[in-house]
Amino acid sequence: MTENTPDTPRKGTPKPAENTREERLRAALRANLQKRKAQARGRAAGDNEGQEDG
């Protein structure tokens, strides 16, 4: 009765499908964050250029 079979799910270990999903989500979030940072830097640079002119 205390046999460990490979079909028995274990707590705390994600399934391979869940693991790849987590990796995809992390990659997407990382890319989104980098994109937003680049946009913010572009806006900040654009704001500074406009104020120097006036």
C-alpha cells in the first residue's frame, strides 16, 4: 500500500505542462517589463528635449 508509483502525483512538484506554462508566463512578463521601461525612457528623453528648447 505504500508503493510509490510514477502515476501518483506528488505535492509541490509541478507537472511538465505547468512548468512550461510558468516559464512562458515569466518570459512574457519580463519582455513586457523591458518594453515598458524602454517606453518610459523614451518619454523621459522626449520631455527633456522639449523643455530645453523653451
